[in-house]
Amino acid sequence: MVIDGKLQLRVLSCSLHRSSKTFWTTTGMFPQELIIGFPKCVKISKVAIQCYLVRTLRIERSTSKDPVGFEQCIEKDLQHTEGQLQMEEFPLPEFQATYLRFVIKSAFDHFVSVHRVMAEGTAENT
């Protein structure tokens, strides 16, 4: 979707479904990884995530054609309020990425869920 000359990238919405009742869940051991790939290199200015019971989250990026050679962008301990989704936004300096890797390093419980991941940015002219 193009908005005011910018391409807004909706990367993952409820585990590739439009329903708010679907989500991606961990298998119970940590760390857990979720990798999202773009069709080509993009310039990302903001990443947002909606999840439940995530304690420590690290976001990494790769500009390779394959999902390898990741470098850390941000790592944060998230706040948790019982019974509520965690909604975190990460304004990032505009950087290029072909892949984003979300590493859930620890959790408030044995399992966590990721309900939505969104990235906002512009397509590179490559």
C-alpha cells in the first residue's frame, strides 16, 4: 500500500491471516525465532509488534539474498500486564533489510504468542 509516497509494509498480520483470533506461538523453549522476508531490500523506519508474555525481544536484520548474516538492531525487555497484549513500537534509524529476525530470548511463561508484526518504510530502488 502506498501512502503519501511511502510504501507501508504490513509484514505479518495474525500469522498471515486477517483474523485477530489467529497467532504464532512458541514451542516452549527459548530462545525462539521468527524470520520475515521481503521480496527485495527495503528501507525500514519503524517496526511494531503485538505479542503476549514476551519478556526479552531482540530484532535483527539481514541484507543478504538468503536469511543469513543477521546483525542486531535492538534488544528490549518488554513490560507485561496480565490479560493484555503487549504492543511495542520500535522507531529505527532508516536502515536497509531483506529479512527481519525477531528473537524471543525469554518470556513471562512457558509459551508466548505473536499476533501481529508490522514494518513501515520505503522500497529501495534496486
